[in-house]
Amino acid sequence: MRIVVLVSGTGSNLQAVIDAVKERELDVEITAVGADRPGTYGLERSAAAGIPTFVVDFKAYTNRAEWNAALTEAVAAFEPDLVVSSGFMRIVSPEFINAFNGKYINTHPALLPAFPGAHGVRDALDYGVKVTGCTVHWADAGVDTGPIIAQEAVAIEDSDTEESLHERIKAVERRLLVSTLASLAAASHS
Ligand code: GAR
């Protein structure tokens, strides 16, 4: 299974996927890693692992439609079986979704449909829920919407800050992303 991973930030989930492939725990080919801005640590991690990278810089385009078209073209060039939004903090267009119909997944640090968006951890903490978690789902053109593939709960401690809670969620999220990819890869072989 050829995958393209899209990142915006530090890429710790991406690193978990890279490590699982290296350890032969996960049978996928990371064909490329793409970002919406230059200079992200996720790109550095990929380059260090010898994975091709590309940037479709959101700020370099005059409008969202042009950026989406460029992103779609850049991703399609790698002919992926699956596109993974892993901390990719941009909403893609319906055209992108159509181009990768049934092939686009996203990971999110909350139990969707609760707390979508860029601050899922902070919003859960602010609301005062006692349990949150992470979700891997088929992504559509909405904000963290689409059919859920896998979820895991994480308890919130009274002493939690956004940082401490996000770290605990990410530890679970990395495992969930890798196991979801393993299941999808196994299904694609059968
Ligand atoms: C992850 O927790 C991911 O779920 C979240 O960004 C973090 C990226 O961490 N994504 C969203 O909030 C999407 N709405 P990473 O760059 O260290 O993998």
C-alpha cells in the first residue's frame, strides 16, 4: 500500500509510522510526505528517513481553490493508495476528496464528533469532560468529519494542562494510527 502523509507541524505521529515501517511492524510504503508550509519538523523527519518530501505552501497561493488544485496535483503525482492527514491543519476541497475518493484518512485528538477543529484538546479540557481520546476517520471536506474507523479513550486528570493531556493522547494516537494503517494495508492485500 503506497501512502502519502500530509503534515503541518512536528510530525510525531508521522514518526511513529516511519518507525513502524522501519521495524517491519507495518507493511506500507511511505511514498512521500507533504506539508502546507516549508520548514516544518515533520519534513525534517521525513528527509532524515530518506522519504521524498514536497511543500504546497498555502501562503504562496492567492486563493484556496488554487492551493487545493496544486495540492491535489502534487499528491496525485505519487499515485497513493491512501492519503493520511496526520496533523495536517488545512481543510481540503471537495475536488481533493473526489480525487482521492475513499482513500483519505485523518487523525484527530478527541472523540469525534466531539471537539473537532484545531483545538480539540483545549476544547475538551475547557468543557470539563472527564474522558476524551483520539479518532482515526475517513476524511471528507468538512472539519474533522467523515466515517469513524477507530477510536480510543483517554481519561482526563484534574491536574491536566493542554500540553500534558495532548502528550498522553498522542501516545495513544500514534499506536491507533499505526494499527489502523496495518488493518487497512492487510485489507488492501486480501
Ligand atoms: C495530532 O494530535 C493530530 O491529531 C492533531 O494534530 C496533532 C499533530 O501532532 N490534528 C488535529 O488537531 C486535526 N484537527 P504531530 O504533528 O506531532 O503528529
